[in-house]
Amino acid sequence: MKRTTASRRGSRRQLRVGDRVAFDMGTYRAVGEITEDRGNIGVGGRRLLRIRTDARDGLESLWIELPEEEVAAVPRGGSGATA
């Protein structure tokens, strides 16, 4: 029987549009906001999220699409970024 995405996540809360998330981007941990839930269109039915990163060190924000498994929710009021 094929395992579903929900069973792999267990009790993890599902991320939604507007949630703040952090993810590894090169040598630092980037932080951004989910702007679109692209659905289960990734490889093997993985759920893709479109994320707009925060501007950092004089750079403009960046748009990126990542699988849900590669991002972590940032608690309200937390930055989640590390140098």
C-alpha cells in the first residue's frame, strides 16, 4: 500500500498561505512567507509551496518554489534567520 503525504507528516500542522517559514539557502537560513499552495504537483505527488523571501543585506526579495518537507514553520514573532 502506498503511503500518503499525510501519514509521513504525522501530527505536523499543515502549512497555509500567509504562514512564515524558514529554509536552508546556501550558507544561511532564509525566511519568507508562503504566497501560494501549488498543490501535489511535485515529484511523487509532493506538495509544492511558492515562497517570497524577505529582503536581506541590501538584496531584493526572491520568489522560490519548494516542497513542503524542506521548510519549517517560524513561530509568530520569530525571525528564524541565522547568518
